[in-house]
Amino acid sequence: MLTLVLNTGSSSLRFALYDGSAPEPVTSGMAERLGTPGARLELDLPEQELEIDIPDELHEQALRLAISKLHEHKVLKQQPDAVGHRVVHGGEHFTAPALINDEALQIIESCNHLAPLHNPSGLLGIKVAQQIFPDTPQVAVFDTSFHQTLPEHAYLYAIPREFYSNHGVRRYGFHGSSHGYVAQAAADQLAFPIEQSRIISSHLGNGCSATAILNGKSVDTTMGLTPLEGLVMGTRSGDIDPGLLIFLGEQLNMSIQEISDLLNKQSGLLGLSGQSNDMRTCRKHADDGCHEAAMAVEIFCYRAAKSLAALTVATGGLDTLIFTGGIGENDFRTRARIMEHLQHLGLNIDPERNPNHGKNHRGVITCDDSPATAVVIPTREELMIARLTEQTLHG
């Protein structure tokens, strides 16, 4: 079965082509920093790598160009048998992957307000793929599905219960495909039974979340009703005092849409640094002496560490801490700073392994005698989506 996987994020587009049960894609690629002058498209073809500057281009143009290049280089010689899509929010409507039809599209669109940075771009990816491959079945795989095992005391907000009963207001959690994959990958790499484990998974990128995984099941997570709750992110504020919303409305006369744009698109690293939503750029400015950029990085690390420590309440302790996502996998300085805050949990960082991202050590970046283990696991959401797409179509 030839499966094309599309993972359309707020400022990025990942794609991969899988053939049958092979764990490695036939080809893959990524468009990042979309909508900015630095936008680029990278294609990992079987015999070469392509890098194409696409300044200011958005998701639709990037996807069309990627498909065109796959045809041009004869990587995609036939129509795929299926297209699998990452969709961030399924609300209470979807507790498992779903075959995409008109009804499913309408329901996904009805959840746009719950994930304003992601669901619209995910829908765009679906609609463009339907135009390019009109006769190919397409499946939506939801970030929220992995967190359906959250207990009631973890997913309910402390507001009148009628808001949950009548409107589905609750904590859903996101990055489910990523957390699910890296937890199992860590168990496989480190040879421990996931059914008897206490894992905290931290997905750190432009979007950030952490999840408490007890015996292989999600039992708590940092994101909530929307992907806005939790950690400091690229442009999202993460946790704030709810009273701030009242203050912005009453004292500054801001509309609901203006407040939404502020917290979703103008905050996080971007708002704190006044420079960029990209950790790499923030670090560069911090190294050059910019106080605001340096403080943005420090707040990012401190808030992440505080949330990771809090999640150990749900697991009753910590065996394994996982770093994944663009920042978690590649920025050893961020990992080191977060773990400095977490030494009381028994995480003794190895100063030689961490800068090498745990290479040659099964991804482990802690010392051999560390009471708890920290490990870098590259996320492979696309592989999980391909497998779930095939399961959905063929049972």
C-alpha cells in the first residue's frame, strides 16, 4: 500500500511517502518557516536532496510544488493508494482516525475555533490533496485521540460541569501521534516494558506540549481545550492568568478576536523576545547580548521544567524523560537548561552525550548512574499516521 502522509502545521508542512509496512519512507520532505522571507522547501529524494527557497509562500503553494517535484523526479510514479492527514483537533466527535468525507470535513471545520493555528491549515492540506488526488481515499488522524485515556479528574476544568456536558468544554491534549510514537520507541530502544513504565514526553517545537504516560497510556498532558494551554511556544503564550483576558477586554477594550490573535500569534518566544518565534534566532540574538531574547529562552526553559516536574504527580515518579520535536531533538542547550531545573528528579546530564543528542548511546543523554534516564527520540508522526491510515482503510 502506497501511502502519502501530510502533516500540515501552523508554519510548516511535513510529508512522507510510505510503501507497505517499511518503516522508512520512500521519500520525505519539509517546508518550514512558511509565510516568511526565509521559507524553504527540502526534499529528501532517494539519490539526492533538494533545497528550494520559497520566500513568503504558504501551505498550498508548498504542497503543490512538493508534489510536482516528486512527479518530476519520478519518485511518485502512480497515484498513492491513500493519503493520511494529521488533524490537530477532533473535539469529542472523533476518538479514532476517520475516513474523510463531506460530513467529516464539516465536523473538522466546526473545531477550527478550538485550534485556530492548525485545523484551518490541516483542512487546507486535505482540500488541496483532494484536488490533486480526487479518486484516492483520505484519512484524518487526530492529535487528540491518544489522550482519550485521560481520567476524568485530569480532563475536567473546575467550572460548572454543564459546560462539559452541553458544550464539550474539557481538556483534550494534542501532539498525540508524536507522544505515542516516542513513548513506544523509547521502550524499544531502552528495552523496558512500556506496560510497566513512568514516562514524561516533552514535544518541543514551534508548538510545545508534555505528556505523562503511565504504563503506555496518557494520563495527563499540558495542552487543554485548545493547543494554547500549557508550555511557552513559538507564538503561543501557554498558561496565563484567566483574569488577563478580562483585563484586556475591560481595560484595553480589545475584542475577542484581538485577544485570540495576541495569545495565539503574537506571544510566546516571539512576544517575549520581540525578535522571532524561532528558538534558533532567539538564541543568536541572546548570544549577541539581547536581554529580551535571553529572557525569552530562559522563560521557555523554566516553564517547561516546571510543567515536566508537575506531570510526575500523574505518574507517581519518573523513569524516563523524552525530548522530541524540532527544539527537543536539536537544541542541546535548551535540554541542558531544562534538566538543570530538574536535578531533584534524579536526572544527571552527561556533558558529552547531550551535545551529540545521545548518538551512539541509544539516544540517552544522562549518565549511566543517573537514577532517571533522559533520552532524545526523533519523532516520527508521519510513520504513525501512515500505519493508522492503513488500519483505518483495511481494519
